[in-house]
Amino acid sequence: MEFFKIRKDIPFMKNAVVFNAISFVTFLAAVFFLFSRGLHLSVEFTGGTLMEVSYSQPADLNAVRNQIAKIGLTDVQVQNFGTARDVMIRMPAVKGQSSAQQSEQVLTALKEADATAQLRRTEFVGPQVGDELAADGLKALAFVVIGIMIYLAMRFEWKFAVAAIIANLHDVVIILGFFAFFQWEFSLPVLAAVLAVLGYSVNESVVIFDRIRENFRRYRKMNTVEIIDNAITSTISRTIITHGCTQLMVLSMLLFGGATLHYFALALTIGICFGIYSSVFVAAAIAMWLGIRREDLIKNPTKVAGDPDDENSGAVV
Amino acid sequence: MNRYPFWKYAIIVIALLIGSIYTLPNFFGEAPAVQVSAGKSSVKVDAAVQARVEQALKEANLTPEVLTLDNGSLKVRFDNTDNQLKAKDAIQHALVPDANDASYVVALNLLARSPAWLSALNASPMYLGLDLRGGVHFMLQVDMPAALTKKAESLAGDIRTGLREKNVRHSGISRNGQTIEVRFRDMATLEAAQRVIQDQFVDLQTTSAADGADFKLSATINPVAARRVQEQAIKQNITTLHNRINELGVAEPVIQQQGTDRIVVQLPGVQDTAKAKDILGRTATLEIRMVDDSAEARSAEIGSGPVPFGTERFLERSGQAVIVKKQVILTGENLTDAQPGFDSQSQEAAVHLTLDAKGARIFKDVTRESVGKRMAILLFEKGKGEVVTAPVIRSEIGGGRVQISGRMSTVEANDTALLLRAGSLAAPMEIIEERTIGPSLGAENIAKGFDSVTWGFVAVTAFMCVYYMLFGVFSSVALAVNLLLLVAVLSMLQATLTLPGMAAMALVLGMAIDANVLINERVREELRNGASPQSAIHAGYDRAWATILDSNVTTLIAGLALLAFGSGPVRGFAVVHCLGILTSMFSAVFFSRGLVNVWYGRQKKLQSVSIGTVWRA
């Protein structure tokens, strides 16, 4: 079987401006929604109490809300979690009341109304932990960005490092934009997914850059645009198949992983789709505009393993 | 050209063998068991205890499947939960006659059902996190400023005594937060005091300043000492928590320090959070009272007379009754430290107590008046008092340093000091994070994680086999080996597997296939360009390697960042993610190449390879 029989190089770079404009608009929209709507942060970040209660019958959310309002707790969110019988209750931390008291109070009230109510899990996070988690998340992001840039700058050149990071950070912002727009819950596992996506889509860009470098060595007569077009065309089959396989795994998590893994898988799905787009259309174009040249990559031909004209030297896909 | 030297095949076989052995325990499941561990630091679970347990089980007509003694705990495995519960009762009855004074913790547990030869190889199943097995997780924050304030308070008293002894006149000592301020009328006395403090109190650093007409000397605890105070405070709190949790009868509690001022407590299998929290947050109180040695009290002690008015009867740990007066001399608040040690003259085991300034003053007065009498140190927990020790006062004791010695073994001294310290937590603690996961939810989470991995794996391998034919089969086998090695490494390291960890497992499999796609695409391309099958395979593997390495390194950087900065669920994800990337390098490149070499490598005149459609331009 073969999906890709591409006989001629596809002129990706001819339309680079259009692709980047699309990217830029999506990016701006994501930033807009991030600021206008904000992220719907989970209890882990905001601090507060979370309870998961299950009933034997599909639960009446309004009744649950009323019961909780009766015991004087305000600003409580009640929603279904996974199935109609499972209810998730989120409460902000109340001063002068421990989370144990709070959750027990709520459970007693719910049990009075419906004896089948059963506590499946509680989670309480103090406000100081939440702030720390947010800070640690940002630190992790900075670590990934700097680490990857240093590695790429060493393996390739700074222009590639900058291009790859811009392209992939824009993926991260777009994922966050989706979470802001749909007000999906942003929890710790989602943060892990976002960072994993960053590492994952950078390696997409790396594969293309590898091929660009090889082409510079191999085809001395092509200009930069042709070389990039050729590199993307010859790796496109691998790009789609790899991402397809990863997506199969993620899809399986989305279908079978239940509510806990739902948003995690969703973040990965968006990350994978935009990861392809940004690596193929954005990263290479930015590298092109930054002015990559043959001389940048093949500085000293004697130091490069083998003869630069030898088409078997160097890393290729 | 596509042959491996013998040693490479040997490495593959050995890796597969080790991988299989360590993955195996995960398939046997778990059996109900009873676990006996020590409830006090002075008792040990040894062969004698094992004999008692065996005896008790025999009497109850129960035959355990396996009975093992390791790392100071005795584990008895049964074939069903019914026998497990019966056995627990029988053992409890035999070992712990008095529930209020439990020397042993008898708890229900689950034990791997793996055969003995696997256990002998230290092969055990993966360690499941709380979200997969159910239980309670707490994170407690120790209030360090309070610990430092307490220390400063006791130092202020010490300075007062020190200055008095050296005849340095001051016009007032006060504590302001964690700073001790001493006022003087003139500069000369201040300098004299400064010398005294520098000589006697190495823990303090001083600064002097003019304060109106007076001179002020401020002393603060220096950073080194502050760190020591904090370390001691957290250690003491952990010890206290250990003692309390023992009462809950949890098989494998985890009590760990996290960072400089936090303690994580995990109680697998515990469902009653309210009780757990109650026990964790409980404060025991310590009281020092005088023993009534009158004739009536003596007779009451042996049980032949009524307890005299104004006194109470308490039991010592040995069971001996002691009649003590109701009047409280000192409470645990005045006790700043208790350490086991030795008497400087007789070299007997002893417990050294340190009292704060107020406590020292009262203690001096009381001891002066009651030389030759006995005093009792009582510990109240759950409203029930117990005499920790009741020593005879030999002489007046000043300076707040008290030594209790005589008729004590080193172990007893340790135990007593621990109990005295347990009387109060070194510093107050607050629960800042709490998670409870019900057992049914845990089981569901396992099933969900397992399903995700299985179906994802099936889908990917099916696609690979169809698209790349035989090479796809090789890739799929390599992917299966990756999973095998990953599970083996996780079992070997006993890293905690959580639901995000299982998600990471699925994700890593999805990413690991990337290496094989790179290789297979490259081989196809070589064939398309007219290379011979053997050289196409060779070139495919060789040239894809650099790209695979680059892409794995970038993914690994992200994984390491998560490992370094992540906490809780993120860390569980990161551990599996990083390990998975490493195992995938072995399986996807080295192992799959081995498979291809075995299959095609020996055929010198290979006409075609089964790698799906190779179209020609």
C-alpha cells in the first residue's frame, strides 16, 4: 500500500505567506480568547475542593445544586463527570473551614436527599500549592524552550532553533486558545500533554531540517526555496503516517480512557494536528525568511563527515 | 552486509529474557494477605513473632499459602478474603491483647501471587499509585516560622540565665518575632553581653544599634542553626506521624519529606478519611505532676485501698500503677526538646530534657522543695493518660536541663525520648493538599488505562502490518518488545504507576513507532531510487539513525522538564514518558534491525523485500 505518489515537488514555499497568515490569524484568535475568556483552571491550580459523587440513578444536577446552596456554600460548580450518574462538585476554599469539614458537610447533605450518593474521590488543594504549580509549569515551559533551542543550535544553527521554537510555541498557544474558547478544564495532565506536544512537534521540524541540510549538500544547483520544497515533499509521507499512528493511540485514549484522560487526549489531538501544520508550513518558512544559506550548514567541508558531494553522507530520512 | 555479530544477538536475547522475567509478576495478580509490622520502635518482628503467628493460625485452623518475613514485617498470604479476615482476627488476638497499647500493627494487605522463584529474583509487579488502587493522599505543610519562634523563645530564656551568671546587667530581654532584643544602659555592658552571647550561643548572630537613650542588642538565629532547627522540626513531625499512623493499621503507609517544609502521607487502601485526618491532626499533651507517696496512696497503688482525694491513678507502660496528684506542674508546651543519651558520669542510658525559661524556673522551685520524692511525666492521647516515666528527684535542678536516668536500657531511653517528643509536634502542620480515591474508581482507572493502551496498540500494529507488510510486522514486534521492556523497567525500579503514567505509556508507543516509520520510509525510498534490497535495508537503518536520535533527544528534553518541575500526576507521566523514549531507542532501532537481519541477512541473492508498494517514478 502507498498513499503518497508525489512525482513533483510541491511548491509549499510559494504560498508561505498565505500559510503563515492563516497561522498568524489563528494565533491572534487564540491569544484573544486567552485574554477575553481566560483558562478554566482546575482545582489543582486555583485551590479549593473537588468531590466526585456517584449515584445509582442519573443525577439531577439542579437538585444537587440546591442541596449544596442550602448548607450555605456559594460559588459551587456542579457538573456531570463522564456519565450521567457521576457528579463533580468544585468548591472554592473557604476560610476558617477545613476541606474535610466542607466535603463531609456536602456529602451528608447529598446523602439526606438521596441515600445512594457515594463519594468516589475528593481532592483538596490549598491556595499556596496552586500558585506553586502555576510557577512550576512556567518554569518547565522555559526549560523545554531553552533546552530545545540550545540543542538545535548545536545540531543545526541558531536560525533553525529560532524557527522551530516560534513555530511550536505557536502550537502551544493555539492549544491553550482552544481550552480558553471552549472553557475546557485545564488540569495538570493537560499541562503535561502540552509540554509533551512541544517536544513532539519540535521533532517534526527536526526531521524536515535534517532533510534541508542534506539537500543543501546534495543538490548544489537548487536555490533555497526549491531545497525546502523538496525536503518537505520527500518527508511528507513519513510525517503524515507517524502522526496518524500517534493519533490512533490518542484516539484510543479519547475513546477508552474515560473522563480523567479526556482533556489530556484532546490537548494531544489538537497538538498533533497543529504540530503537522506548523512544522511543515511555518517552521520551514520562518527559517527561509531568517535567511538560511548553504554556507551556514556546511561551514567547513573538511570537518563534515565524508565528502559533501557524496550523496550518501550525513543524516537523511 | 546485514548481519549482526553474535554478541549483538546475545544482547537482544538477554534483554528479552530479563524483560520477560521482570514483566511476568504483573500477570499473576494479587492475593489477600495479612501483614504484621512493629508498632513501636522498641519491638521487632522476628522469628519469635513468626512462631507466635504460626501458632495462632494453627489454633484457628488456618493454613496460609505463603508466610514470609522480610524487612521487619511478616506477610501471610491466603487464598481468599474470608480466610484473610479470620486470620487477621486470630493474629490480632494473639499479638495485640490490648488494642490501646498496640506493640504490633496487624493490617490487611494485597500481596503479589507470583511464585517463589520470581520473588527470589526480586521481581515484583509494578507499584500502583493511589489513583489506581484507591486510598488517601495528604500533603502537610509544617509551619516553620512557628518552630523558629519556639526556638527563639527558649533561647531568650537561656540568654537571661547566661547574662545573670556572668553578672551582666541588662534592662530587659524581649522576643520580637524570631529576633531576641536585649536592652542596655551603656555601650560597655552591651559589648560585655555580646561577648557572652558569642561565647555561649553559637547558634545566634548579633547586631547592635542605638535605640533612643538605650543601646539595643538584637540576636537572630543564624542560617545554619535555623536550617538545623527546621530539619529537626520536620523529622520530629515525621516520627510523630509514624506513630499515629501505626494505629490506623495501614499495610504500606508512605510518609516522606518533600522539599524543606512539607510532608507527604499516602495511605493506600484507607477509605475513612475523616478518621485518618483526625488521627494525623491529633495533638498529644504532656504533663508533669508529682507522685503521691503517702501511705494511702501506696495501698491504692497495689489496689488494696481507694484512690486518695486529689489524686488520680495511672498505669506505667510496664503495667505498674502510679498514684499522681491532680495538680499540673508543667505541660508539654514548656518542653523544648527530649533526646536520648548517656549519663556523663555513670554512662547509664538517659533521656535529656530541655525546658524553656518559664519551665526551668518552675522546675527549679519544685525540685528544690521535693528532693527524694518522685515526679511523673504523663502523656495524654485520646483523653487517656499514661505514665511515661516516674523518676526520683535527686537534687535541685536549675537551668532547664533535666536528665532522667536509671534502670533504663538504650532502647527504652530512645522510646521514652520519642514519646516525650511526640507529646507535642515540633511545629504546627496544616493539610494543604488532599486526595481520596475510592477502590472502585481505582479498579476502573486501571481498566481504562489498560483498554487505552491495548486498543491503541492493536490499531497501530494493524495499520503497520497492512501498510508495510513484513516490515510492518517487524515494527509491530519491536513495538511489543518496547512495551515489554517498559513494563519490565517500571517493575524493576518499582516506580509508581499512575493513570497519567498509563497515558504516557500509550503516548510513548504512538511516538516510538515514528522511528520505524522513518526507517521503513527510508528503505522504500532507497528501493525506489534503484538500490538493491540488501543495500536499501542497510542504508535505511543507517541513515534514519541520526534523525531518530535528534527527534528523541528533543522529546526527552520535554520529558526531563516535566520530571524536574512536575509534581503529583505530572511526575507519574514524566517517569514513564522518559523511560519509554529510552527503551524505544533499543527496540525500534537495535532490536528491529536484528529481526530484519535474521530474516533477510543470510540471503545473498535477495530479489525483493516485503515492505509494501514501492512505486517508481
